[in-house]
Amino acid sequence: MFALSKSTQFDWRLALHDIAGSRAHAKALRAAGLLDEGQADAMDAGLAELARRVEAGEFVAADSDEDVHGALERGLKEIVGPELGGRIRAGRSRNDQIATLIRSYLRHEIRLIAQDVDGVIAALAAQATTYLGAVMPGRTHLQSAQPILLSHHLLAHAWPLVRDIDRLRDLDRRLAVSPYGSAALAGTSLGLDPELVARELGFDSSVPNSIDGTAARDLTAEAAYVLAQIGVDLSRLSEDVILWCTAEFGFATLDDAWSTGSSIMPQKKNPDVAELARGKAGRLIGNLAGLLATFKGLPLAYNRDLQEDKEPIFDGLDQLHVLVPAVAGMVGTLTFHPERMAEVAPRGFSLATDVADHLVRSGVPFAVAHEVAGETVRYCEAGGTTLQDLSREDLPKISEHLDEGVLDVLTVEGSVASRNGRGGTAPDRVQDQLGELDAARSELGAW
Ligand code: ARG
């Protein structure tokens, strides 16, 4: 029973948050007249000393301690004596304690994750700036679609990460409500002020419902979702990097420091960071799925099942703390090969849409333009040439609608420059986008 129940092996990391909670709780006890001034001062000094011992590693959980809360109460009694130490538990339960701790712990941790994620965004933005102007094939269904700027593609991986940071900030707003004062489930009868504790702990307010305060874990699940989403976003970026670094694509080369060799094949440069990102995404999704499965059948209020919310969350945070900076390192040190990308960009008739768009601009209905563009592709295919090779003489053989102006747009650069609406891949628009990204980053950095 004890071995099953025991949680100090994973919940010890909450120790300093627990002590901060106890210091705030002691203030509420003092305000309610349940501790006199001398007792409150001694309690606060004792808790400060306990925090010092925990930080210094002088006080650790014993084999006989069931959880972090019990262990710290034992530690407090060692410092202030059993009489005063025994007063700290009045008006609270481990149920409201743990519900509060996990929120304050998460609030602290997700800020660190946000900083890590911003590091990847910064690396993408730096590469986008370095290679501004480099073209590449844009794909849908992994098939050649239309030429794009490499920078545009890199920034397309940055924006989901911006939204992830925004998600963390938004989650923090919901996490900033303290369950302390909910006690076991029904609230406290001792005149303690939950708002006082909330303020002391840096929360915006306290929960309006003590049952919800102790029983809800939707915020833990939400945190697991955002961590999983970050994993998925890094995984998609990584999949591109893996493809780009193959000999067949040849778009990029990994830095030696961010790749690995093979013990048998001397030529190998393996994208392990990217592969681990892809792999860890699966693990992070598993953590989320496990949490939701744990919560789905639980009656109100607290149930011991809820103890199972810690390890998946801790694991997700631990994984991302290591993974995200590594992805930033890998992305920031990639060398791209603009010549190779430019060579491949027009392949697969990726300029066909430009033929159609040109005709539309000269007044032809799109359905007809689409038809003529298709005819143009078939003409080139039959002659074993590409759209870029078309000459003035070819045009009347394909369609009466084709005028010489089409030859100007049948270049990769012309195609890219023509997509100049907001959010498009034209160099000027991508330059604007870099500015927008900077603005979004500094706005989020203010959180
Ligand atoms: N360790 C528990 C958890 O993580 C908190 C303790 C509540 N235990 C109890 N028997 N009421 O959820």
C-alpha cells in the first residue's frame, strides 16, 4: 500500500512551491487570529529555514514520507517544534494544497518553455533573414506546386510556435486562480481568506467554487495539450529538415555539431535532433491522451487518481526543456544550398499557375485560363521541355490567348515576385512578415 501510495520520488520537485504556499497560508492563519504575532513570525522564519535546507539539499524526503506535503510538515516540525509545526495544517487539506502547487509550478515552468520556444523562432527568423531572396519549390501533397521563398517557408514554421507561446500565455491567465482555501472540498470554516493567500502567491484571484478548486484538472490537461502541440510543431519542422538534408533533396546540410555520424558508415551525417523531435512528439501526445483518460470517469471531488497527473506533465516539461534548445541549435546552424533549390524550383511545371494568372490579368476567365495553362503543360511535356523554355514561336501553337507577356512571368523569380498580396511569398511581403514576426515576439516577450 505504501509503495503504491508514495509520491515523493516525483512530487519532491514541488517542494519550494509547497513551502511558499505554507508561508502564505500562515499569513492567512495569522489574519484569522489562529496564530499570534510571535507564532506567525516563528512559523515564517521556520518555513524560510526549511526552504533554505531544501535548496541546499540538507533536507530531503525520507523513505517513510508519503508525499512532499507530509515530508515538509515533518521538516517544519524539526525546525519550529511539534507544537507550532502542528498548527500549519489548520484549515487546509492536501487536496487544495496540491491543486494550488501544480498551478504555481506550471506557471513558472511554462514561462521557461516559452523562452525556449522563442529561441527556435529566433533561429528561424535569423535564417530567413540570411537567405532572404533564395527560392525553393513549394509543395502540396509533397508534389511540386509553386515556387516560394525559402524564407517564407521557414517563417511558416515560426508562426505556429508564436501561437504556442500565445497559448501558454493564455493558459497562464487561467492558471492564475488559486484553489487554496478550498480545503478538502467544501471550503474552510476557520475564517481564512483565500484571496489573501492567492495574492501572496502571485495569483490573480482565488477559485469561486471549492469543489471545482480541488477536483478540476482541465488545466493540467490543457498544459499537456500545449506541450504536445509544441512537440507536433517541432516535429513538422523536423520532418522538413530531414527531407531537405537527404541527397535527393540536397537543400540543406546539418552542422556537424548538431548531427551524428554512424559507427560503421563513415560518410553518414544523421539528423538525430530532428528525429528525436519527431519521436518525442509521439511521447508528448501520449502524455496528453493518458491524462484525459485518467480524468474522464472521475466523480467530484478529489480522487486519488488525480495524483497521476504529475508524472506526464513533469515528463513533458523535462523533455521539452532538453529538446527545444536542441532544435534551435539545429535550425540556427543549417547551411542551405540556394543554387540547388533554385534549380529544382521550376521542376514539375510549378509555373503553370503563373500562366493561368497571367491570362486572368489580361481578361481571360479563370476556367479558360486554367484550360490553356494545362494545354501549355501538355505542349511542353510532349516536346520534352519545360515552361521556362517556351519561346515566342511556341505560343500561337498552344493557344490564341497566349501573348508574349506570359514569357515574363515564366521565371521562378517573376512567379515569386508576383505573389505580392499580404501574406504572400514575394520578397517585399516576406520582409514585411519578418517585421510582423518581430513585433509579435516582443509583444509576447512582455508576458
Ligand atoms: N499526492 C496527492 C496528489 O498528488 C495529494 C494528496 C491528496 N491525498 C489525499 N489522500 N487526499 O494528488
